Amino acid sequence: MAIIRRQTTRRTLISLFLLALLLPLSGCSTMQGMFDKFTFGSGETETAEDSAQALAVKGMDAFNVGDYYEALQAFNEILDRFPFSSQAMLAELKAADCHYYRKEYLEAKMLYQEFEERHPTNEAIPYVMFQIGMCDFMRTDRIDRDITGAQDAIRSFSRLLRAYPDSPYSREARARIAAAREFLVNHEYFVAVFYVRTKEYSQAIHRLKYLLSMYPDSSIAPKARALLKRLEEGRPPVWGLRKWLPDLSMPDWKFWGSDKKEAGDHKSLPAAGTGGDTVREKQ
């Protein structure tokens, strides 16, 4: 009899396994949730929701102390094992945040964009759009190198301002747009100085005139006017060109109007919720 019972149990488990494999093909909504609970003779019952919740708590605990690698592992496990759980949306967003704070900006931007595509009505979308802009902004290095980060940041922050002009992120977005524009102006001026150094004065004059016509109020404009005047008078600087160079790094965005209290650590700003579709963090 014991042998018969073991064989029956084995056949039952095999049948359940095969049925679980076939469920995604059935399209039957009434079968959803049938296998949320698992009991295999131990007497203990564990739900998929409980497991996902435990992983979410683990991920948020790690995230809150700055252990973004450990947090990312937990959030990815939720997405791999429990993609339809109520914690999955939180895991999507916080996985993107983990990449951002690990300075993996391209990976973070891709995940933020995927979140926006999947949940376009979520209340976290202003935050997500802001973070997309931050991924671009943080990719900006020096004016003598790739400037696409600054260009992309202007586009991304401008998109946020068009869609949500009164969001908690608007003031900082405007300030960072101004800083990115100043960065691009400094790049134009840097190119003009390079032409002076290589004695291509006509090219330098062309660049400086363009800069002054497009950005007459930029912080570099007085120096650009002085350099243009010398070139037009036939007195190009030959020695001491270093003093004509602009700051090579991104300008401080706070200079354009955001104070530390209002635009400091945006991790503290709201980043959750929808009508009926809510990102839930650890309480």
C-alpha cells in the first residue's frame, strides 16, 4: 500500500507540473492564481506574494543603506520569478534606480524608458522622466570631449517640462537645462580658442560671432567679445592662450536658481503611485 501511495503521489505531482506548463497556453483567466500556493508535504504554505514581498523588503533594506548591488539582485529576482506580482512594478523602478546610483547611466536610462512605456499613467512618470534626463546629464564629462550627454539632457528635461510643468522636479530640470546650455556654449568657445591656437583665425571669428549671436547673455560672452575684438583688429593672442580657455567641466546647475533645500537629493522626492496602478515601497 505504501508503494501504491508513493506512485500515486508521484503521478499527481507530474500531472500538476504538466498542467502548470500548459496554463500559459490556455488563456483561461479563471485559472490564474491556482498555483500561488505550494504545499509539498512539509505542512507549511508559502505564497508567491509572500516570497515577492520578502524580496521587496530585502531589496529596499539594501537600497536604503546604499548597497545597490544587493538591492539589484533582489529586484531582479522578483522580476524573474514573480513578474506578475504586485511588487513587480516596484522592482522595475528600483532596479533602474540601482543602476543610476551605480553610475551605470545607459543601463538605467533604458530601464526608466521601459518603465514609462509599460506604465504610462503611473504617478511615478514625472520622476521617471526626470531620471531619464539625469542619466543624460550625468553622462556629460568635459567640453573638450563628447557633448551628446548635454544635448540629450536638454531634450529629456524639456520633455518633462512640456508634459508636467508643475511637477516637483520642474525647477531643478530648468536649472539643469540652463547648465547644459552653458556647457554647450563653452564648448563652442573652446572650439574657437582651438582655431586660434592652430592659427585658423577666420574659423575662430566665425565661431565667436555665432556664439555671440545665439547666446549673447551667456557667462562666457564677455570673454568671447574680447577675443573676437582682438582677432578682428589683427592682434590674435599668441602666448598665454590658457587664460582664454573656459572651464572644461559642467557648470554648477545651482547657479541657475535651484537652492540646496529644494533641489538637493531627489531620492527624497515623490516617486510612486497611480490611480489603481501603484508603485509600493516598503512601509
